[in-house]
Amino acid sequence: MKKALMVCAAALLGLSATASADPSNFGHERVTLNVPYGDLDLSRPAGAKTMVYRIRHAAADACGGEPYIREMRERRVFKKCLRVAIAEAVQELGSPLVASIYQEEVAADRLG
């Protein structure tokens, strides 16, 4: 069976970055990408880690791609979009192991 998760983000019109996952703010449009996972066993750590990786990369694409390092405002907007899009996708997926691995990565990012 083919399975896919939708990753959504609101792309800021006219910029390469995004602002939030709510398209009603500041002239955004909603971007949705499918993330296939029918080949993964989400009850195993390897499958769950791969799913988090796929969600993270799809969210980065949906948020317009990471801006150039000197574009500070755009980078802040991109990172906010990325956090929201990933969190929503993980929640929508409803896999406890994927959620746990994602939360570990979030905690590691904050400590590092």
C-alpha cells in the first residue's frame, strides 16, 4: 500500500523564505508536499528516523529552501516556518516513535 503524509507550509510571496504555517498572515500561500512512507516501518527506530529526515527535507522545500547565511531576517522566518511545518506533519502522522525521535532532535538542537 502506498502511504504519504502531507507537509504544509505557508510560503511568503515574493521572497525565497516563509513566515509561518498560517497563510492568512502577511500574504502567504499554502505549499503542500507529499512525503511517502509506505516503504518504512514506523514502529522501528530506523524507519522512524528516516521518516523524520523525510519530513524535515520536505518542510525545508515547502518553506522555500534555506536562505543565504547573511539574510538574517529571511533565515529567522525560514526557521519558524520549518519548525511549524515539521511539528504539524509529525503530529498529523500520529506515530509515537516518530514524535519521540523528533522531540529528541528538537531538544538536541536547543542544547547544541
